[in-house]
Amino acid sequence: MSLIGHSATVLGAGIAGLAAARALALRGAEVTVLEQATALGEVGAGLQVSPNGAAVLHALGLGPGLRGASIRATGVRLCDGLTGATVLHMDLARLRPDLGWHLVHRADLIALLETGAREAGVTVQTGTRVHRVDLLQDRPVALTPEGGRFQRGLLVGADGLQSVLRADLNAGTVPFFTGQVAWRAVIAGNPADRAEVEVHMGPRRHLVSYPLRGGTLRNIVAVEERAEWTVEGWDHRDDPGHLRAAFAGFGPRARGWLDQVAEVWLWGLFRHPVAARWVQALPRGGAAILGDAAHPTLPFLAQGANMALEDAWVLAARLAGADTVAAGLAAYQATRRDRAVRIVEAANRNARTYHLAGLTRTLGHAGLRAVGAVAPGLMLRRFDWLYRHDVTKS
């Protein structure tokens, strides 16, 4: 069915929400996005758009904007964090010339998606917090603390880790602390630096860094294992000295970056189960969750944004291709859930690989060096199921 004549309320103007809004609007739906922040964007941070996510942006007509806002990564380099020596180099330009990995500032991607949504006719309403949803009527209702009421045919929960719609669909699920915390920071960059993602691996900790905005900025995400609990969320400031102390034993390249950090944010990494229920059909509409609301994932495979983009496309495509909203929603969950589980589990495994210690670390790094020498494309081929998957063609 066409989505002409259908209406949707999207909760959250992040990557998932804005991508879903444009995807739905391009198929004819009337879409309003509700965002609790008074303005879009967030404190600066980088992200990686891998080929599976880039395929969605191209299909949404935003490919030129992505190319203009990002750096195309030429490689991924795994390094011994303690010495800085290369353990494995994956030359993306040579091994995967047909695929594109993009390094982009999150604010730039949000701006691209917001412009795309508005150009498709989407209304973006900021300063509107939805604190409760009602799925007991014939159509879903989103409610604000001030008494605002948004009742449309489709309610899309793209409202992240604390999603009110996820909580309604999946009562009783409780996250647990992984024993890991992460810092994120952005420093001044050097345009002459390689356009590579560098992963510096150390005992019970690792650091990921890559350039942004033509190399004028450098993104840093650093993860440390620790016993004490740290609050979940992306907006908690920390003392840069704590970050530097945690990585004091790392090599000079990594320490040089950390010496430049003036502002840093810290958050605890929590494991949330992939939601059992992503959708609910109602007599005259239905509800669906996507992105972090459906499948929060740890940042060890750089797939959070890419999974959200995939979700957005599939939700709109399945709804448009079904005879009823109920059938479209069921097809969306059936298409997405198993893949989301597989990606989340792969990210969890990467965390263990990056944090090896002692003899296991020595043997693990030796194995990676051997793979790089004998079969440099093997590590990438192991993830063809992820990066070569194109949801816009299925």
C-alpha cells in the first residue's frame, strides 16, 4: 500500500527518528517529529557510517550530502596500545574499493537528516517531551506533561535508551552494567593525518580515534574496564586528567592526543537486551520502535547509527509494501530483529578482543599479525554479512 493518507508521530529527532521521518514522508505519509530538546544537535562527537548505513542514505537521496559532510576512510589500523606498533592494517581502499566507509561529525549527519526530513515535508517540533504513551485506544497516543496529546495512525519510538514506547512494549526489562566506562572527546586535528580509524588496544582498555571535518578535528572514544558503576548516558562531564591517567601506559601517539583533551564526557556502558517486541498493531494504526530504543548496542563495532538507518528504511518499506499496517509492522520486526541480535553479539565479542591481557594478549596479537601477513582481507571478509548487506535491495 502507499502511505499517502497515513499519518505518523515520531518520538526523537536523532539519527533514527529523522531518517524514519524522511523515509515515511517520501512514501507519502504526513509526519511530525517530536523532540524534547529545544534545538537539534548535540555536543560534538564523531561516528562511522559503514557501507550498510551509507546505502540507506543514498537510497534516501542524501548520498551527495553524506559525501560532502564526511571523510571517506581509507583503512582501519589495529595497534598495540602500549607501543603504538601496528598489529593489523586493513586497507579499505584496496580490499573494498567498491564500498565506502565515512567518518562524519554526528552534528553534521543530524543536520543532513533534518534538512532532508523538512524537504520531504516533515514537521519537526522541538521543546516537546513525551512522558507517556497510550496504546489502549484504536490509535496510539503520545502524551506530554503539559497535557499535549498527539494521536495519529502510527507512533514511532526513536527516543533512545530511555524510550517510553519501548518501556510500554517491553515491561520489566532491566539493563546491567558491563563493567566498562567510555570517554568521548574531540580535539583539533591535523589535515595531513591518514584518513584511518585507529584502534589502540591495551589490557582491559582501548582507544579509538579518527579524523573529522577534513581532518581539522579528531574524534576520540576511550573505554576502560572498572568495577564501580557509572551512570548511563552521554552528557556527563569528567575531568580530562582521569582519562589521561587511565591511559598513561599507552604509546606516545595516543598519549599525545589525550594531552590535548580539554573537555571530556564519560558514560557507563550498559547491556540492554534486544527488545522482544518492536511493534504493536491497533485497530486504526500501530506503534514501532527502532534504533537504540529497539536494540542498544555497545560501541565496539560502530554500528549504532548504521542499525538505526537500516531500521528506518525497512520500517517505511515494509509498511508501504503491505496491505495493512498490522502486516507491515509484523514484517518490519521479522526482517530486523535477528540481524540486530547478530550485530549486538558481534559488538560484544569485539570488546573482548580489544581488551586482552597477559599471554592471551600476546598470542592474540600474534595471530592478528599472521592474518595480516598471509590473508590481509580475511578480517574484512568475516564481516561481509554486515557491511555488504543492503536493506534497500531486499
